[in-house]
Amino acid sequence: MTKHKLFNTLSLLCLITCIALWIPNIIFQIPSGAHFNIFYIAPVGVLFAIFTKTKWLIISNIVAFFSFFWLMTLGYIIAAIVDYFS
């Protein structure tokens, strides 16, 4: 396996892991602190993607890194709308 393909695979694995870490919180509604590991895994995925210069993996891992803030904001907005109309 070439270095380029190895780094692409590792970056994709980091992205899939970041997505999988959100499954207990979003789908099963089980509060888990595992999603905080995204802050360690996503930057590693970005580095691997930068080594291979794969733009979609760079962007995807950056989005995964900031997903905690976006999903928390979205949750607060939805809660505020529900409270406002109830």
C-alpha cells in the first residue's frame, strides 16, 4: 500500500469514527461523553488529508471537528422554538 493510499484510508477512517461517535447521542438519545473524542480524532484526519491533498477529506474532517458546536447550537435553537410555541 502506498503512503498516499494509506493516509487517505486513515483520514477516511477518522471521518467515519467521528460520525460514529455521534450515533449514541443523536439516534439513540443516550447521553454519552464519547463524542468529545472528535476533538482528538478529527484534527488527525485533517492532517492525514493534508498529506494527500484530498480536498473533500480535509473539508469533511473540519466539518466533523466543528460538528459539536453546530449541533449544540442547532439543539438550543430547536429547544428555544419549542419553548416559545408551547
